[in-house]
Amino acid sequence: MMFRNLLACCLLVSLLGANAIAQDASKKGAKADQETAMVDQFLKQFEPAELSSATTDKMKEIFGKTAKEVVAKRKEAMLTPKMLKGRTEAAKKARDEGKKPKEVREIGLNAMNATEEQKKVLLETEEMLAKTRVEIGKLLTDEQKGKLPKQLQANLKEPATKKK
């Protein structure tokens, strides 16, 4: 009996260890790492909604395709994580200072020290991500959406058409 418990414990520890090693290995590929990180970060936001694994898998598939394209386009345009981080920090600071959304966006873009082409690619990829979030929003019930943070709920809806 004690031997079986020991064997069960050893098996459990080895499985957990193998999983951790596999995760470390998946983190080594820079491109795959960015895609995986984007998908994981996106899906983590949906934990409060307690989604079924089928829904989560479908979301992962849809968002994964977009993430792959986004990472490829950004890499091709030589948009570095450092540039994106600079933009995020500057935009956050501007928001905290009470700047208007349009100003926040400009301040963030200027903080990147990016070329016009890089800025164009960034805005294009953000549009791709926004469309994907709306598509994913259609997979969820109103009850599931209601369990999510307000900002995320807003991102899952079609944007209101702007007056020109």
C-alpha cells in the first residue's frame, strides 16, 4: 500500500516537472513566445466568465490566428517590444494626467520613436486585434459577458460608428 502511494507521488511529480520543462521549451522560441503570450494574456481576461473548454478552445483558435499575423507584421516592420512598452507607458502617464483619448494616442505613438510606416503597421495590427475581439464577443452569452470587467465588455462590442 505504501509503495503504491510512493509510486503515485513520484508519477505526479514527474508529470508536473515534464509540464514545466515543456512550458520552458515553448518560451524559448521568440516568435512563438510572443504569439503564445498574446493568446494567454488575452484568454486570462476571460477567467471570471467561467467559459467551457470548447468555447475557450474556439477563442484560442480565432485569437491565435490573428496573433500570429500581428506578430509577423510587427516583426517585419521592426516594431520592438521596447517601442511598444514605451508607447504603453507614455499613454498610461498621459491618461493619468487626464489627457483626452486622442491626445493619449498621439503621445503614445510619439513616444515610440517609430517611423510613419511602423506607426501605420501598429495601427493596422491593432485594428485586426479589435475586429477579432468583436468576433470573439459574439461567441459569449450576455451572462458570460456580464461577469467580465467593463473595459473588456466594451472591447467585445462593435464600436459605435463615428460621425464624420
